[in-house]
Amino acid sequence: MNFPPNLPSPKIVYKTEISKKGLTRSAIFMAIIAVMALSGLPGCGQSQTERDEKAPRPGVFRMNLGTEPPEIDPAKTEDLVSEEVIEPLLKGLTAFDDQMRPAPAISDSWTISADHCRYVFHIRSNARWSDGKSVTTADFLFAWKRVLTPGTGAPSAFFLYPIKNAKAYYDGTLKSFDQVGIHAPDSKTLIVDLEQPVPFFLSLAAMTAMMPLREDMIEKYGDRFTEAGHYLSNGAYILKQWAHEEKIILTPNPYFYDAKTPGKHPQVAQVELLMINDANTSVVMYENRELDFVETTTSIPAFDVRRLKHRKDAHTSSVYRVNYFGFNINKAPFNNSKVRQAFAYALDRSAYPKLLQSGQLPMTSWIARGLLGYNESIGIPYNPEKAKRLLAEAGYPDGKGFPKTSLSYQTIYDIRKEAEIAQALWKKNLNIDIHLDNMEWKMLLSRLAQDPPALFRLGWFADYPDADSFMGVFVGNSGNNHTLWKNKTYDDLVHRASISTDDKEREALYDQAQRLLLEKDAVAIPIYSAQKFYLLRPYVKGLSLNALNLLNFDTLQVGDRVGNF
């Protein structure tokens, strides 16, 4: 899942003046210290009485999304902020438990054939939509056919490719959807036949792209079905209100299948998802008791973590996330692999935890820590002399003649600092001036989809807890492969790993694929992974954050005790 989906900023192009020796660490530290000093005085000018008046009401939970969700159509979404809104509204056949294992959701049970190629799902009898109608297999058949119809523009259609004939139907070589391996003998039984065994298919069944939709809803409202009042839910919440660019309000779904099961349903009046486009403001609001939860993706600047991490309401959790720089390999000068390799060798990843100081874990490999296939020895390490040599071999000795190049990214403080660190290192080690070009999240997504920039900064959160979620980003037919790199050998290695049930074989295949991706062709430069840091009020119970960086509100409770820290 693309990261960050966070905060939109004014459409300003930043030009950072850097000497030939590069931006010094002391200069960056001074900038960080100055902002910390300003942000370290939350609530100034407010009396305790005024702050108490802002204390949250029992039964109301408030958090910051950071930005307007680009798309909550489950077939079309490709970013984390949209996923955060969809997750409490819709449920797929499966969901993840606390150990990141697939567990029953809309399907309460299933059977798997001996060859692991046929799955028979049984839709729970009490699964209902928010208008009271039953969830049926027809809702899955409609939604999956819609995802596999090219005109829909579903960026994650590849999640369904393991299903027999699904890719052929998507490509147009197969015209009849009846030949796709999805059948429903009745309204509560769904049979799925796979092309080959896929060890993580039950995890794929929990993905947004595989969630059901009501055909009549889309026929009635068209693209406007995602608006409040039109959106039908089968999850724990209803989309009650959407004040665009301001906030979203969710309320409990009385027809949720666990609505009457003690301890398995929301016990709040409403969830308020605010769109505060400045992380400093978000922290101040939390400290003024105007928010109940803030986290480092959207609401806490990285430099503020050091100040906040000793609080009693501070928490950390592991997430499957990697930040990276990507190249459009079709655009000069990055159509030369030696240039891409030079940029990778010139990047000192150890600078990030030293200068950002918020738990960054430098990485040269692509698969996240904690997943099968993670190998810290893979990738291009820091070697400025080799970087200079490769750049000269590419025809740009000491950076001479290198064309004007911009790094495109979404600007919030943390990401801008990431870009500036890279800018300084590329200037220092390659004598290349990189222009920093920021844009708000929707615009960046649009650029990436239509005409990817030559050099861009993104992050990736795993969609499901398997290395395939990372490796699949760069296969040739992936809608998230903004590098436009296509390599048949890589695709074959990733495919073979995806259908193997032997962990050692999978690891060996992923090692080969990563070396091709990151070392030989140097299509992307992983920067770092990090733990998720967040603040959560002690009176909030039943909220969980998983390694996919998604919150589960299903059992949310908000008490009346306001903690003071």
C-alpha cells in the first residue's frame, strides 16, 4: 500500500540552498531543534478550565486522518488513508486476527482441497448490509467481476490473478466471466478455484479489492455511491457524514454480524476522522485533549517523537513498511542503470536515524523485517567512491553535464527532511543538484499513474502479511510499479515463490529477485523501515493497530475518565 497517504501541503516548490560540501548535519540539527522548540509548547495561552472544556465526550473517538481520502471505492483505492476509512465500513471473506493470521469475517468457515487449489467459503447467515439486506455470494461475484473489468481502473486487480482465468479475463483474452474460477451454487456458498496453490490466498481474501459491493447501489448512484447516505456497509460502522476536506463521521452499524455479541462490537456513539493537514497542529490538539489518538504516519512529526516517547500514553508497534526512492527507468538520465546504481551507492542511509531521530531502521533490502524473505545483506550499500566511478562511466564525471532533475514527493516536515538529506548526499557525493518538487497527495498519485516523475519518493506498507506483498509491487503488470520497469526473469522468480509451499525455496527465490531488482538494475533505493509510534488516551479501550498499519475499531470503547500527562 502506497505510503505516505498523509498530509497535503500548499503547491510550493522548495529550493534548498546547499554548498558544494552538501547540507551539514549541524544545519539540519539546528532546523530540527528550532521546530522542536516551537512545537514543544502545546496549549499555550489556554487555562486549565478551557482545556477541560475540550475533553472528549464519553462514547466519541477522535483521530486525525491527515488528509482527504482520495478514493473509498474498494475497487479503486491504492493508498493507506483510504484503507483506514474503508476498513471499519466493509468486511471481506476473511480478516486478520491479533497475530496477523487470516480469521473468519463475512465467511464464517471454509474448506480447502487437498491440492490447495479449491476454496469453498460459507457466508455467515447473519451477515447483513447496513440497510438490513443479507450479504450474498452475488455481492462478491459482482464486486470481483467489477475489479477484473479493465474499464473500472482497479489498480489492485492483480490480487485476484491467482483465481483461475482471472488474469485472462482482465487482459481480454477471455470474454466470458462464467469461465473465471468463481462460482456460487447458492446465495451463501462461494467456490473459488485457483490456477495454482497460493499459500497466502486466505490473506488475499481480506484485501480491499476483494470486498463485496451491492450492484444496485452502484447502478443507482454511479461514482457517487461513496458519498455519505449512499454507501452501504457490511462492517462495524456506517458512513454517517463526510464534510470533504474537514472530517468523516462513522456510527455503529446495527446490522453488523457481531452487533449483539458481547465484547465483539463497537461501544461508541461515533468515530470522528479529522483531516488536519499539519502534524504540529495535530500534536497540539492531542495535548489539548481534542484528539484521542495520534501517530507518526499522519499526526506526529518525526522530530517530535524524541520529546513524546517517554509519556505514559506513548506506544510503539511493528509495521511492515519500507520508504524508498524510485526511478522512472524510461526517463533520462535514469534510463541508464549505472546512474541509478550511482545514486544508490551515494546514499548514506545511516544519516536518517541520526538526523530524524525517530526510530528509523536503515535498509538496503526491500522485504520488510519480520517477513519471510527479509535479508539484510541484499541491496546496494553506501560507497561514495564507487558511486563517483559509476557516474563517470555513465558519462557524467563529477556530475558534469547531468541534466536538471527533480525529486517529487509529498511535502510534510518529515518527508521533506528525508528529501533534503538525500539532496545533500547526492550533492556531496555526486556533485549533482537535485531540485525538490512537492505536491499534495492526490496530485502525486495522479502524476504517478499518468506519467511518473523521473525520481520520486514513496513508501510501501504491506497489503497482506507476506513477502509477496512487497515483491509484487515491481512485477511488470502491477498498478503500483511506477518505475515502469518490466523484467520477465524477476516476474518469474516472484511467481515461483508465490506458489511454493517450501519456505526455504521461497527465501532463495526472493533473494535472487531482490538482487536483480536492487543491485543489477537498481530500480529503487530502499531507505529505511521504522516502528509505528503513537499516543493513545488511557480511557480508550479495544482499539488495535496491526502490522499492516490499519486500525481495528470493531471493539472500540471510550470511557469518561480523562488522563492527565
